[in-house]
Amino acid sequence: MRTVSGLVRDAFAWHRPLMWFAAFAAAVTGVAVVGLLVDDRMLVGAPIWAKPCKFAFSFGLYAVTWAWMHSLQRRHVRLGWHLGTFAAIACAFEVAVVFLQTVRGHRSHFNVATPFDTAMWTIMGSSIVVLWVVNLAGTILLMLEKHAERPALLALRLGAFITIGGMTIAFLMTWGTDEQRANRPMKIIGSHSVGVPDGGPGMAVTGWSTTGGDLRVPHFIGVHGLQLMPLFVVALGFLAVGVPRLRDELVRVRLVWTFGGLCAGLLVLTAWQALRRQPFTSPDLLTIGAFGVLVAGTMVAATCALRAGKRMPVRSPVPEEALV
């Protein structure tokens, strides 16, 4: 049986810089959890340590996922390694700035109140651009891979594209609002809320606005597509043990396309909802109708995928006389 230390060594062999960043992110997450327990300060309507906790955990998960994906590469391995290293550096800057600004008691995102705050926000913005470019390049490398089984490879590709979509949503948050432009000198440029100021009433845990649109919803759905798609393939593998039809590779490929379409559809739907200044928790009839169409389309596609599969042959029982 493998030991924990052995598993950790194997994981670090995937991509050492990304895994070292993941270890750093885990440490920041631990410190932030302690901060949530002992520090009752609030910042922009949320516990001050909530943002570094969520950011460090999310970026750490992203790094581990990309490190694992790098271990599967068979083509352009060196280029993939360099891309992963750039990603690790960009992630490290991002998490470090969020942590530093939290320690200072200042906002990290959109903050240009002082020259130092502006410098920190510039570093964060530059890191996100680097990460977006690296993610796009890594996705292109995935398109060139051929060695893995089709459902798994398709899931990785779709997950990477969905993640690019989720990361792109972040750029929409950097646009200054009319109210911010009207106040000179500007201290905050950008907002994740749409139609209402950041820091208002929000959902528990996530903090997503309950009074206006919130671009963090599609951003969250998108950036975690990188984990959702491979997990879906793993789930299909487990289900195939008891559902013979899922053993057909073509069925699994079509179901992966279907699930990828659902994730992409949810990303677009929630982005559209947020840009219409509508809270995620209070969809109007138009949003509900669009969601219904998405769910119905997914169910139809899944049903067609299952019906199109080959029936697995069932072995005939062996006659008793043949056993004698």
C-alpha cells in the first residue's frame, strides 16, 4: 500500500514548480482559515480572511490539476514544462499579493487608492494576463495530444476551453463603473458586482450578491471546468461497472460532449444573467426559461447518446450438462 509521502513524491514528479506553488497555496489557505477563526475584521462586506482563503485554495487546486495534466503529456513536453513554470510564477504573485493586502487590511482587487495599492493591483492584473495566455497555450498543446483514450482526452480539452472562458470573465470585472469614474481621484476601478456596489448583501460562503448581478458566478463555473470535466469521466468509468452501455467508448465520448455543453451553457447563462444586473438567487422568467431549455437540451442529448450506443452482449447461461 502506498504511503502518503510516496504519493506526495509522485505528485511532485508531475511538475515540481506547480506543486511547490500548490504547497505554498496550501500553507496560505491554512493561515487564512486560522485568520477566519481569530480575526473578526470585515473588508468590503466579508470576513477579511475569506478572500485569501478562497483564492489560495482555488489556485492551489488549479496548479495541482495542471501539474497532473502535464504528467500526461507525450508531445512538446519541454514546452509544456515551461508553460507550467510560468503558470506557477503567475499564481504565486496573485496569491502573494492577495495575502499581503489582507495583512495590510487593504483591498487587493481594483484598488488604486495609493501608489503602493496601484502597484499591487498592476501586478495582479499582469499575472492574470500571463495566466490566461499560458492557459490558452496549454490548451493548444492538449489539442495536439493523441495518446489518451478519447473520452478522457476530450474531457481535458473541453475543461481547458471552459476554464479559458471563465478566466475571460475576469477581464469584464476590471472595467470601471460610471460611479467610479465620476469620483475623482478614483480609488477603486472595477467591480465584480453589476448594478450595485461591491460589498452589499450576499450569499453565505460564496458572498455572491443577492441584490444585483455578480460576475463571480460564471467566473467560478468556468475556472473549475478544468476539474469538473475529468471528474465526470471518472464518474462514467465507475458507473460503467454496473451500466454496460457506458462501456461503449462512443457513448462516453458523446456524454462528455453533452456535459461539456452543459458547463459551457451554464457559464454563458450566468454571465448573461449577471450582465443584466440580476442576482443569481433571483432569476426572472427569461433566465428560468433559458435554464429550462439548457436542461432539456442536455437531457435530450444524453438520451440520444445512450440510445446510440452498442448493446453489450449478454452471455448465455452454460447448460448444466456442459458442466458435467
